Amino acid sequence: MQNLAFVIVTLLAALAISRCNAAATVRMQLTHADAGRGLAARELMQRMALRSKARAARRLSSSASAPVSPGTYDNGVPTTEYLVHLAIGTPPQPVQLTLDTGSDLIWTQCQPCPACFDQALPYFDPSTSSTLSLTSCDSTLCQGLPVASCGSPKFWPNQTCVYTYSYGDKSVTTGFLEVDKFTFVGAGASVPGVAFGCGLFNNGVFKSNETGIAGFGRGPLSLPSQLKVGNFSHCFTAVNGLKPSTVLLDLPADLYKSGRGAVQSTPLIQNPANPTFYYLSLKGITVGSTRLPVPESEFTLKNGTGGTIIDSGTAMTSLPTRVYRLVRDAFAAQVKLPVVSGNTTDPYFCLSAPLRAKPYVPKLVLHFEGATMDLPRENYVFEVEDAGSSILCLAIIEGGEVTTIGNFQQQNMHVLYDLQNSKLSFVPAQCDKL
Ligand SMILES: *[C@@H]1O[C@H](CO)[C@@H](O)[C@H](O)[C@H]1NC(C)=O
Ligand SMILES: *[C@@H]1O[C@H](CO)[C@@H](O)[C@H](O)[C@H]1NC(C)=O
Ligand SMILES: *[C@@H]1O[C@H](CO)[C@@H](O)[C@H](O)[C@H]1NC(C)=O
Ligand SMILES: *[C@@H]1O[C@H](CO)[C@@H](O)[C@H](O)[C@H]1NC(C)=O
Ligand SMILES: *[C@@H]1O[C@H](CO)[C@@H](O)[C@H](O)[C@H]1NC(C)=O
């Protein structure tokens, strides 16, 4: 059914709950599944770029203004970066959901599943859960959905909330909005009364072994919003290593301060035209000795469009074409190595280097309002040895109008979404040692 090689990232196991005062920290470990598959570095990077492009397509058209066909960049490469494993109901039924900071609804495929895609786990069966309840269509939760209606008694239980939630790539899920207990696998900790979509009609690009999606966006239906956490964080280990990564909800301040260096903080900006995304205020980019001549307006929101977001579900940072070309050219001019002639299918810009030379690479610095993200070499270039020679590639891609900070650039960085204070903070960290 699912080809092993196509599954990029899975989340492994365990979650530990620690009680400190009233707040419980939820810890989840994530593992980059590509790491154990013996993929050549170039192939790994190619797959990450394809996923980043597919995700950009899914997201950019979320206002339905730029429809993108499902599977445009699919090529058998899933769009998922991380799967969260949890369980819903009493007794708990396991689900595995794509972690998505670019959407809000939590949903999983649901019996009787008249139109579902294949999944590895059994479909969630609401009829066997003793704690499940339907929501009514005049509830606040139901009214918080972009598209919802009242079930008509002919097809649905009377006055229940029926949702339709669609993504920019035309993937769509329709079903009942239900409320049930969520159990975080491992520690057996559970939270009652979480609203989620029981997806009966689900269609689109779902090829990552997921049973649904867990929205981590800023809207009221997302997992962080419903759990009413003040913050959450993630810390990704090196993508080509085997060490587990971590997601924390409501983390203690002392843990966060254990990074290696000064904590940098920048405001999280709201975009009324898209209340789900985490927008940042990016001011400029420096490559080595050169602050690029990019007007700030390249990175800012223009009447609800464009702007800069941070997205844990995107692998590679993407820049608008004009900015991308400036970065690429400044990089090439400072590294001073021959350009590898382009392969039209290759999304990366690469230079040819002497074997094992570890050539000089300029710094790449992102200047945010109030914060500087100084990327270490391994967070924006990758080096591949290939038939007796070596190539050095820029791990950034050319994208649409939205600048997206992807997770490759966040390796070994503890990134905190401070929802209470509308701030994003980050600090270099050894993510396997959190
Ligand atoms: C898909 O998920 C199932 C259930 O968690 C798991 O057993 C299986 O290994 C996964 N398949 C891949 C290819 O990761
Ligand atoms: C459906 O619910 C509405 C509002 O409670 C009620 O007025 C109506 O009679 C119900 N219809 C049926 C068929 O139960
Ligand atoms: C996260 O939020 C909780 C309250 O919800 C707070 O106690 C804790 O200090 C916050 N952690 C950080 C790192 O800001
Ligand atoms: C801004 O966007 C709104 C809604 O799309 C539109 O009605 C308005 O004309 C736009 N304003 C400008 C200055 O582009
Ligand atoms: C160019 O891309 C094709 C298709 O992916 C691949 O088979 C070929 O090896 C690539 N050529 C180089 C020089 O990388």
C-alpha cells in the first residue's frame, strides 16, 4: 500500500507528562524517518525540496485564489514532514496526524467512511467510543469553522455541526465536528472535550501514512488553542542524523533557557486575511559581508498577501524570486567556485568543489524585528560527494510571494511559539538533549 521509501518523517513513540504547578508539559518525540533509509544526501535534499514546493502550493492558494491540482509536485513524495501519534475516544483508538502549523482543524478519517483514502491504522469508529459527543451547529466551535452547516435530519442527526475544510491543493475533508477525549500515547495522559473533525468524505493528496491532520495554527480549533497552552515549541535535530526531535506543549521556562546562547525574540504578527499562520517581521538578509539590497517591502504583508511566515511543516526556506536571486548571486560571488550546470529538475543551486575540501562558505543572517538568526553552515548548505568530486548546494528554494522559513533552517534550534505574548523566540540548542 504505502511504499516505505516514500515516507519521509514519522513520529516515534513516547510522550511524558510532567506536573509543575497547574501546567502539564506535553512532550512528544519526532524522528526524521528519511534518516534511516540510506538515501544519498542529494536524494534526501531533492525530496525535501519537492515537499516544500508541494506545501507552498497547498498553502499559497488557501484563499482559493490560485487553484493548484493535487499531485503537481507529488511524484510519490508526500507533503508531510512530521506525524503526531495520539489516540481518540474511550477506549482510545490510535490515530497519526500530520503536524501542520499552516491549518487549524484537527481531523481523522472516520467510520463508516463512505469516501476515505487508504490508511495503515483502522478507521476511527465513533460508535464504539463511550465519551464521544456531537456538537450542535449553533455552538461557538462550529461557528468558528470557515464552512459549516446544520445536519439536515434526512442525512445527518438533526442540528449537528457538519463541516467542510479545504486546503489550497484542493484536498478536502467533510464530516461531523465531534468532541471526545484525546490520549497522548505513552504516558497515558488524556484531555477530555477536544473538538475534532470526524472525516467521512476525504479527498486529495494524502500519501504520508497519515489518518488526518493536526492543525497547530493560531485559530480557535487548533490543538494548542483547544488545550489552552500558553506556548509550544519544537526542536529538530540534524535532518540526516538519527536522533529524535521534540515537540513540547506548555513548556517550563527553565527548560527553554537551557539553550546554547542568547534567546532571540521577535513579534508574531497577525494577518486578518489569514488568521491561521504565524507571520514574522523579516527586515533583511546578509550573505557574508553583504547586506542584500532588498527593500523591506519584499518581506512585508501587502493588503493581506505576501509577508513572511515560519512553518514547521515546510522543509526548505523559500524566497520570492527577486530575493532568491540576490542571495544565490551573493553566495556564488563569495564562494568563488564553478557553478554546477543546471539540471532543470534540480531545485538547488550548486557549486563544484574539490573533493573533501570543505570550502569557505559565507554566513547567512536573517534580520527580524528585534532578533537575528545567524544560520550555521549546516543549516543552509549541504555538501554531496559524487563520483570523485564534491558539490556544495544552497538549501533554499525559489518560491512564491510568501517568504517561508522552513525546518531545515531550524536544525538544532529550539523554537518557541509564545502564544500568550505573541512572540516567537529561538535559541541554538542540542535538540537531542532537551
Ligand atoms: C504506517 O503506519 C503504521 C501504523 O502506525 C506503521 O505500522 C507503519 O510502519 C507505517 N508505514 C510506514 C511506511 O511508515
Ligand atoms: C430539528 O431541530 C429543530 C431545532 O431544534 C426543530 O425545530 C425541528 O423540529 C427538528 N426536526 C426534526 C425532524 O427533528
Ligand atoms: C509557557 O507557558 C506557561 C503558562 O501556560 C508558563 O508557565 C511558562 O513559563 C511558559 N514557558 C516559556 C518558556 O515561556
Ligand atoms: C485589499 O484587499 C481587499 C480584499 O481582497 C480588496 O477589496 C481591496 O481592494 C484591496 N485594496 C488594495 C489597495 O489593493
Ligand atoms: C538530472 O536529473 C535527472 C532526472 O532526475 C537525473 O537522472 C540525472 O542524473 C541528473 N543529472 C545530473 C548531472 O545530476
